[in-house]
Amino acid sequence: GAVVSQHPSRVICKSGTSVKIECRSLDFQATTMFWYRQFPKKSLMLMATSNEGSKATYEQGVEKDKFLINHASLTLSTLTVTSAHPEDSSFYICSAPWAGTEKLFFGSGTQLSVL
Amino acid sequence: KQEVTQIPAALSVPEGENLVLNCSFTDSAIYNLQWFRQDPGKGLTSLLLIQSSQREQTSGRLNASLDKSSGRSTLYIAASQPGDSATYLCAVPGGATNKLIFGTGTLLAVQP
């Protein structure tokens, strides 16, 4: 079945550094990918929708310059947390829809801890 | 604005019990509703998807129902097993079909 690969699974960084998270669709093309953020014991909150070959669409309240999204190919979307701070510590998950269907496949998530 | 709520927030049951998880949504104009499972520190696995025209969907020991008019869905788990322990999330589309709004989740613990 379709798989979405997300890396890294866990990252610990110092405050002020930037962290890149990759999300790849392994056996299907994804023109759209969704990036979610999840705080401990909370639900997933949609941050942005990445679109292959065009600018990402951000949800209200999400800082575009803070969370840079690039969707340069049909199989890869990246989320870069720039100048990370402790409040950015969270679980980030990507998902990609199977083309033309309502089926969504999720990455395994990235736990970001900013010291 | 669509809001999705799940009750209870946490549930602990002994192995073998049947249980029901609840999901409610404020805007009944939905295309579908999905139930997902999330293991600790992991991504999501889709369990069931109910179209707006359907009343229920079944997969193995899982049965999900949908009542659009009342803004409710339930996930019924029969003969629960310790391996069912996880967080269960319901989600409905928000705007675009694949742009999901998730519920608050129910943390299920099945005690052996």
C-alpha cells in the first residue's frame, strides 16, 4: 500500500537553529501535502497545505516566515522550522492524499525538542 | 467554524469489554467522517471512513456510525484487546475534502 515516509523521527536542537523535516510519498505522487502540529495530549492542528510547484497555503495564525514549506517535487515536501525556540517543541506530522480519493496517508511524525 | 469534540478524553477498560467512543461536530454539512488510530509518538492509521450518505461502516471488530443531523459519530470496538490501546481520533473535512479537522481524541487503555 501507499506509504508516506517522514524524517527525522526525532530531533533535538539548540534554540536559534533551524530544523528541516522531510515528507516523501514513496509509491505515489502527491501534488498536495498537509502539515500538522500536535501538542502533548492534544489533537492535530493543521498548519499549512503544501502544493507542488506553488506556494504553500498557511492556516490562520501560523507564521509563514517561521515555518517554511517547500514542495519542489511530486514526492517530496519539506517543513523547515527557522530559528527554533522552545515553544516550537512539538510533534509534527505530514499527510498526503491518494490522488482523486479521500484516502489520506500519514507520515510517522517528527518529535522536535528545542532546548 | 467547525469544531470536533470527543468524549471521553480517556477510557480504561478490562480486556474483552465492548466499548463506544463518541465524536461530535458542530457543522453537519460534511462530506465524510473518518476515524483514526494513533499510537504514542507515531503517525495516524486510518480505521474507517464513512461517507455522508452512509449510516455506518464496519471493519473487523470496529463499527463506526454516523448521524449527520445530530452531528454525531460513534466508534464501537467489540471484544477489546490490549493491542487496541491507543489514541482514537475522529476527523471531518474542513473546506477542501482532504483538509481535515481533528477531534480532541480519546486515549484508550485496555487492561489485560
